[in-house]
Amino acid sequence: MITRFGRITLFIFISIEVLLPVLGHTEPLPLPRFTSVRSARMNSRIGPGFDYAIAWNYSRKNLPVEIIEEYGQWRRIKDIDGDISWVYQALLGGPRTAIVRPVSSEIGLFVPLYASKAKTSYIISKIQKGAVATLKSCDTKWCYVNFPQVSGYVEQACLWGVYNNELLH
């Protein structure tokens, strides 16, 4: 005969045995993927460790970077210029952001920010090449973005920090 205390103990033990694999199991995130720089100053290195020389100094918070490889707590990243280096994981992971990049010389240095998902809609503003936006959503052709003073829609092809045809909710 099992006492009440014994039944409770048995229930807790079985619950832990069942839940432990589920709670401890984490799926690896896909590679490549975009993230952003967490602080206003970040050093990247030529290899995955603090003993490696500094390759680049990043001095822009929320700058988007692409993670292309992982090694323990280190992430190999690529920036908009194609430069590749290693960064400690804790230095990444701010909001999902993108950089404005005109896709044709016809646009020049500015990209239109539209009121809705159509080139025929009202142009709210013209955003300069290199401006960093916070991504709110993307539907494979258009992204709704926030800049410090204004929000609106940008053609997804005019942004670096989001993949072609990527859905973002």
C-alpha cells in the first residue's frame, strides 16, 4: 500500500522524468540567419575565441549581421559589406533590423517609404541608403519597418537583413 506521501513523490518523480527531456531539448536555429548587434560597441575577431586578434570594431547598435556558422558560444558573422568575422554570442541578438540599400541606380541614394504595400501609394518619406530600420513584418515583397521618426512599407528587395521571399511576422 502506497501512502499519500509516496503517491505524491512518485507523481513528482514521473513528471520530472517525462518533462526533463522536453524542457532540456532545444532545437538548433537554422543557418544562415539574420540577427543584430546588441550594443553600440562590439569587437569581432578572426577566430572563435578571445585569444584571436580583433578583425573589426562595430560601433552601431542594432546593425544587422548574418550568422553563417556556429562554434560553441561563438558566431561567425557576415556584414553588409561581405566582411566575415567571429563574435561572442552574447553580443548579438537585439531586435530584427535591416539596412536600406537601393537596388538600382535609378533610385539613387534614397528609397521610398510607402504608406501601403503598393508603389502607387503615398510616399511618406525617402530613406537614405545605410539607414537602419527595425523590421516589424515582411510578406515576401514588402516589409513594414520602423525608423526613429517614421514607419511605413519598403520593398523587401531594398533591404539587407531579410532574405528574398522571407516571411516575417
